[in-house]
Amino acid sequence: MGDKVKKIIIPLIILSVFLIPMKVEAKTLNDFYNELAELEKEYEESSQNKKLTQDEINKINKEISSISSQITTTKNDIANAEKEIEESYKEIEKKKNETDELMKFLQITSGGNVFLEYLFEAESYTDFIYRYSIVTQMSGYNTKLMEELETLINTLENKKKELSTKQNDLEKQKKEFNDKVNYLNSNLENYAEEGATIEEKIEQVKEEIEYYEKLGCGRYQDTTTCNSTPSATGWSYPLPYGTVSDNYTGYAYERPNIGGYHHGIDLWYPNIYGAPINPIAPGKIAIISWISGGGNAIYIYHTVNGKQYTSVYMHMSAYASGLYQGKEVTTSDVIGYVGNTGVSFGAHLHLGVATGNSVSGFNSRAFDPRNILWFPPMDSGQYFYR
């Protein structure tokens, strides 16, 4: 190897070592039991909060249903009021025309004034009063009826305004309730941790306790002293070839358009579904489990260059046969096959790596796998090859 190549590679190796955050603390079985107790307590509290929240959501949904029914009724009432107003206007117009025609008939003829002739033909003063009364009643009846109709129109117009105000208030109230339901639903989602639910976390800690107890670790013994994993000096690619379709974010920021933090990288290549997956280093299988976010997943403990690590492989379509907790695996062993299980938007392998031999608290100790292996981004047009 030339001196120039050595000058480039050696600093890169040193830099990659320092890029890996070594947040490893001694952990005992007692720590696992304490963590389990905390998770179970959190589960009870969150379960109660879920129930309270869900009960409130159900109650508000009933209110929304009632309001929606009231809005429908109010809209129908407004439509009926508008129809009555329209019909009343038509009736007023009709009566006006009738009154006009009556007055024309009574007062205007080609031969003289019929209205006056009819009055002066009275045989007595009493008859005159009677005839006058008939004429005035005939025209007054229509006038009174029009006044009543106009009063009805004003009443209906006021009713329409009141109903419109009521509808607006109901619509506003419905929106407020819908906003509250959305808020409560978001709270329900917050009761699940990233990747796995609290229930799944509890099961993972129980499996880790079982793992270390099978090894004979003492209650207060540092688990690193009783867990022997195959030693390695380097890393290997988990797929025959591939590229990075989604980057590691850690807790730095949420992924755009997807949301949530990403404590690993997604590896992909065309027609990847069903491709065999290999461990990135020799190690021991820690947990084989289903995770809500990660689907079929496997965690493996490693010791590389004297340091302990845990790797995880998610979204598998299936596990390889013959796997079990505590089994030693090499980089040539197939542990599963690429799939699309859990929360996934297409077949790919989610690869995560963290310091220490522990599944619990994985995300807090995770680091970008690119710190240990070269993974080209999808838009580079390049692939890694095992």
C-alpha cells in the first residue's frame, strides 16, 4: 500500500471510530427489572389515560352527531320558511290584484260611477249605511288579509334570520368539537412510543431478562461480564447490494412528509422483496419479535473491536428457519428475507445500530450505520456490494 493511500485511509478509520457515540453504561439484571417495573407502571397509566381519552372522544362524537342532526333540521326549517315567505308574497300579490280589479269594477264603468249609483239607490238612510258597509267590507277584507300576510312575512323573515344564526352557531360548535376530537386522537397516538408500543417494549424487556437469566447472570452483575458474543474486527453489508432510500435522523429532526424520527437507514434496490438478509457482524440473536412500526424484526448482539453493539433488521417478510434467542450467527447466515411488514411504504430493509448489548433503550444509543459502513444515497446512482 502506497504512503499516500495510507495517509488517506488511516485518518478515515480514526475518524469513523470517533464518530460512533459510545454511550454505554454498565447494566445489571436489576436495572432491567426496574425498567420493566417503570414500563408496566407507564402502561397502566397510559391505559387509564387511553380509556379516559377514548370515553371523552365517544362523548364528543355523540355531541357532534346530535349537532349534525340539529343542523340538518335547522336547514330544513330555513328551507320551509323560505318556501312560506315565497308563497305569502305570491298571495299578497294575488290579493292586491283582486282588490284593484274590485275597485275598478265598483268605481269605473263606461256608463258612470257604479259605486255612487249603488249608494244613491238606497231607499232609506239605513239602506245607505248597509250598502256603504258592503262596499267597504269587500275592499277592506282584501286589505286586512294583505296586512296579515305582510305580518306573516315579517315573522317568517325574522325566523329565517334566527335559524341562520342558529345554524352558524351549530356549525361553529361542531368545528370546535371536531378540533377537540382531533386533539384527543393525537394524544392517543402519543401513548405509543416510536417503533413499538409500550406493551411490545414490556415484552422486549422480559425477553432480555430471560436471555440474561439463561446465561446465569446474577441480579446485580454487569451483564457485559456474563454475555459472551463472537468477537469480530469489522462489519459486513446485510444485503447482496443496495442503496439508501431513507436516511438516519436520530432525534435531530423528523422525516419530511413521513413524520417521526428514524433511528436507522432504509436499504433498497429494484425487486428487493424476498432478498436474503445477513447480520452485519457475527453475534448472538437477542430478540425475535413483531414490532408495530417495524413488523417482523430481529435484534442481534455483537462485539466488534472489543466494543459491544446491537443491530436490528426490520420489515422482514419472513424469518429464516432454525432461529432462536441466544443462537450464534455469522455474516454468512441468512436471518430473514426483505419484506414490507409493519409501517412500511414498500419493500426495504430497515437497518439500525446502537452501542451496547441491550435492546431496551435502543433508540437513545443508536447512531448512523454510515459511521461503520459506506452506504451510497439513492440519488447518487451507486450501489454498495457485499
